[in-house]
Amino acid sequence: MADLIFQILNYLSLVVLIITIGCKISPRCLYYTKVTTIYIGLLYMGIVLSFYGLFHKSYQTSRMAKTLLDPIGKLLNINYRVEGKELIDNNKAYIVIANHQHALDIVSLMQVKILNL
């Protein structure tokens, strides 16, 4: 059993090494690696939230979605700088709209943080 685990880990490390070298050489490989990471993260989030949402309220499910997508955004190094923070009123609700031209919109919206309000 231990030999099987070590063999799987060896193959996995070989795949990671090949992907790392490919991403250093080719921008196309880097793009497809990032897109694959996004879709795997969304698949993971969807599976977990499907079960989590059955037993929790919608606002708790939304918070869990952010918790699950934060590592994906950090892994892909998605950062935003919010300008005009002084125009935001803490006592009002706001709607952030994305055009959903790519799956990256969902991960990106989860990375927007407005600090020092």
C-alpha cells in the first residue's frame, strides 16, 4: 500500500514539474494552467456548496463560497485596488456587477475587499 502511495506521489510530482517548466517556457501553457485551476476551483466549490447550501441559509452559503474561492484567487495572484472608498456608505447595500465573459469574473469578484471603511 505504501509503495502505491509513493508511486502516485512520484507521478504527481512529475506532472507538477512538467507543468512548472512548461509555464516558464510558454505563455500558452501558463494561460491554460490558470484556466484549469479556475475551473477545478469552481467545480470544487460547486460540489461543496451543493451540500452546504442544503443545511444553511443563503447568506451563510455566500460567505462559504468566498471562503472556498479565496485560495484560488490568492493562488492566481488576483488583487484589486479600490478607488473612491470615501464615496461608499457603510449603511447602504451595494451591488457589484460583472459581465461574466469568463469564469474568472466569479473568482475576481470574491477578491474585492474594501478596507478602512
